[in-house]
Amino acid sequence: MGRRRLHVKMGVVSARVLEPVLKEIDRIVLSEGYTDTSDYLRNLIRKDFKERGVRIKMEEKTST
């Protein structure tokens, strides 16, 4: 039986923030165990989507 893997296309999002905001993001990332800023932002987006009831369908691909 093959493992299930998600096959997804990735995109890039870029945002400019004020330096004090960036410093606070860096503090949160370091103190709360996030891998990096992207990890933190993905988590915020997942929480926001959950609150809004947004569901994203992921394509599944079976690996042999």
C-alpha cells in the first residue's frame, strides 16, 4: 500500500511591514518555536481561514 502525499503548487507572498512590526514578528517566531517567519504567517493564515470557514481542497497523489 502506497503512502499518501499531497501534491500542491506553491506561491510566494511578499509584504512590507513597519520595522517595529517586523521586530515583534521576529520575537514571536523565536519565542514560540516557529521554524521561521513563513511558518508563523502560514499558521496565522490557517487560523484566519478556520475562523472564516474557508476550506482549501488539496490534491492527493499516491506514492509507490
